[in-house]
Amino acid sequence: MPAPQTHYFEVGVALSGFAQDYTDVKLPVWAPGSYLVREYAKNVEGFRATGASGQALAVEKIDKNTWRVRHPKQADFKVAYRVYAFELSVRTSFVDADHGYLNGSSIFVYPALNKGLASTLTVQPAPGWAQVSTALRPAPGGAKFTYQAASYDELADSPIEIGNQKVLQFTANGTVHQVAMYGTYQVDENRLLADMQKICEGAQAVVGQNPLDHYLFIVHNLERGGGGLEHLYSTTLEVNRATYTTEAGYKAFLRLAAHEYFHLWNVKRIRPVALGPFDYDKENYTHMLWVSEGMTEYFANLINKRTGYYDQQGYLDHLASTIGTVENTPGNKVQSASEASFDAWIKYYRPNENSPNTGISYYDKGETIGLVLDLMIVNATQGQKHLDDVFRLLYDTYYKKLGRGFTDQEYQDAVATVAGRRFDDFFKQSVYDTKTVDYATAFGYAGLGFSSAPANPNGSVGATFSNRTGRLLVTGTERDGAAWTDGLNVNDEVLLINGAAPGEESVKALQGGAVGAPLKLQVRRDGLPRELTLTYRADPDRRFTIQPLPNPTAAQQKVLAKWLGK
């Protein structure tokens, strides 16, 4: 990165021992953990190859992400290229005058038929940069900023932060954890490290086995952010730099850290069979992201409860809110959790104005399925087992013993083994179809009452609006709502509301009115005015509440203790 302000990484690759006449080298089209084809090759330029004596070799690009290098009678050759990197996210790469960050799958090519080969990586930081943070192990010999990877998968799965980031450290479960903090932030570092230690120890307690000898958190503290992406021995977290300054923001950071850290087990080692070994050329389909992501989110919040960052009612309120998010999304009745997982490649990362009407988040839906399944297991075993035991069984059986992922059926079988009974109807109806989960019965097992009430007693327009451009525009319409039924469209500009120009008073009519009453609008569509009359409809959204029941039985208390305990 000799000129980081231009946003280019310069990459050179030396390949040795390739005796054939030509070698195809590839760049992945996606990054594991982020289920979208991102076409990383679009950022590559100046690809060239040279032989052992420096002579130019013929290079032919044979498809969008494959270069064919012809090197007859030369087993050793080199390729070099530049990568434009100016998208700072957890799933892409970035370099500017302040720092560099890279995900291997968007930067490093690999020989198409030899992903399993080991490699050595040398990083040459820009002038004035003194830190390189990566989970890759140092190469033998002690050369500065030189690392080794056992395979391309490891190289691609080890992000790198380069610059002058501050590196903090704590130990959890006997393993050293580093925290590479890029950007400006304000936090009590001692408190942060102590809390992260508790989170990591709480996450390990779920499966009960530590697969680590080192771990790295890369944290980007930015004006905007968030999100995270899991890796084999590390994660990258992106947060607003002010997130630590409020208690709510601080706890949100701990939940994000817990989510990505729990991926060490769920996804990186306990995984659907489709998610490894990876095919970097195309989509890797699975119906199980509701487990891989949704249940990771479930355990992230449960870990925060078990380690004391939620009190009991705070945790129940979180669950009620998540249930509301799921049940108040019209697409929850259209797309099942398994379909949401399979179609992540074309839907989840490519939302449009109609997405809430046609789909559901496998994160949110998976969390609700996880909590109900957990309560069902605890109840079926009379407080002896819980969902943790399912993940322990999957870890021992498929990761340690068989060295592979599990199938959809094998996951159901693992649940049945732990519970001592099968839940096939539950999976068929609420995972592979769209039947509403029976929350009330599940919470009842733990002596908790589950109730709901209208979120809004007034009638609803069933639309969302924005005036960020100085014009009042329709940004979304809800399936079967007033706007949907009466013909208000996304991108319509609202000119008049009941005859009045949009203002503080008139806009209140868009927020609700008496059920059955008319709402007259004049809108501009395709540059032309249009008159519409909407009829307020009952708001279908519900507000959910979870509260302890009076006088729970001993059996209910036992279920509650097991569910929320360790």
C-alpha cells in the first residue's frame, strides 16, 4: 500500500512447484459469513505474470474471476495485480491515508486446483504505520509482519488491520484475546476488557469446549456503523464511535461481541454441511441460516442475560420486542425461516421497498424459533437439558468426530436426541412453513404469561413516509393496508392532505385516524398530479408482553431456572 490515499493494495503472489503448462488462478466472488455474490474481481486491475527469470508470461482471463497463466516448463512463476479498496465494511476491504483493512477473499487469489496449499504472507505497511493485527500466526524465522496460513481457506478467513490502531488484551478461558481498536473512541478500557472477558467465558460455557489458542477482535470505531463478521480465530466489529458513551450503546456493543464470538462454535465449527469446504465461485445454499445466524443471535442475548448484562425482566422485554418485530412483519406469513435462509443470496442483502411484505429476517425469526425450541427441550426433559446440549452434541459429533457439517435432518435428529422426543411437527409447520409459533404455551412452561395488545388503537394508513429531500415521499406500503388496497404507491410525492399542504398539523393525519374514515390525498406520480382517497384500516401491529405468572408451580420454576441459567 505505497500510496494509501489512492485506495490501492498492491499484491504479488509467488507460486512454486506447478509443473503443468498453465495454471488458473481465481479470486472469490463472495466472503463466507456474508451471503451475497459481491464480484470482488471488479476491483482488480493490472493483472500480469512473470516467469522465474522475470520474463512476461501470457495471461488470459477466462471468466469473470479466473485468470489463466501460461508457464510451460516453468514450475515457478509470479503474478501481480492491484486492488481498489474503498468500501469500509466488515465484508469488504479498505485503505486510505489513515489505515488499511482487508478481507482475504476480496484481495488474495488462489490456484484453482490447489486451495489446500500452505502459504506465507508478508505485509508491507504504508510509511508511518507500525501495527499489523491479524489472527494469522507468525511465520517461522521471526521476520516482521510475516505470517503463515495452512490453506487458502485460512488465509481468506483471517482479516487484517494495518495502521496505528491501539491493541488491548485480556485473557479468557486461558486464551489471550487481543482487541485492535481503530478510530477515535471514549470508553473505560478496564471495564470494557473485563466485560468482554465475561462475554467470552459465557459463550464458551454454552458448548463447554475451547477450540482456541488465540483470538482477535478488530473493532472499527466510525461515524456510522455497525455490524460484524465472524472468522475462524477472529472477528471484525463496526460500531459508531459514540456507542460506548451510553449504557444502551455499551450493552449493544457487548451483544454484538457475543454474537460474533459465539460464531466460533456455531458456523465456524458447528455448521450446515453446505457451508464448508467453500465454493468461492458461486452461492453456497443452505436452509439453515436461521440456525447459523438466528440461533447465534438468540445465544448472544442469552449470554448477556447469564452474565448479568440483562436482568430477568429486561431480557423478557427484549424477547417481547423481537417477537413483535417478527410477528408485525407481513412477510413472516409469506416466507418461512428455511426459505429466508435459502434465498439470502438474492433477498436479504438486496432489500427493496416491498421486502417487509414478502420476506422475514432469518436472524429475528431464528431467534424466536430458538427461544421456543429451547423452552420445549427444557420442558420435555423436566429441566435437565436445554438448547446448549444440542450444540454440544453437534460439536462433538460433526465437528470433532466426523469433521463435517450437519444436514437439515441431522439437526432435527440432534434436537430429538437431547429432548428425548421428536418435534417434527414444529419443524414442519414453523420452520419449513409459516405457522405462527406457539409462544404462549412455550412461555407457560416457565411460569411466564404471554399477552398482546394493539400497538396503535387508531386506524392506520399502512404506509411510511420521508421528507429528507424536502419533499414528502412514500417510502413503503404495508401488505393489505389502506395504502396497499387504495392505490398509494412508493415514490408518490404527497402534495395535499385533506386539502392542506403537508405541515405539522396535516401530516398527523398520515400517522392515524378513526377506522373507516376517509383520507383524501393529492400526490404527484410520474410528474403528474393524482387524487386518491384512502380509508383508515385497523392497525394490525401488536405489542407483546412477557411477565411472570403468580404462584408458578415447582415444575415451572425448574424450567425457568434451567432456561435462564448456565
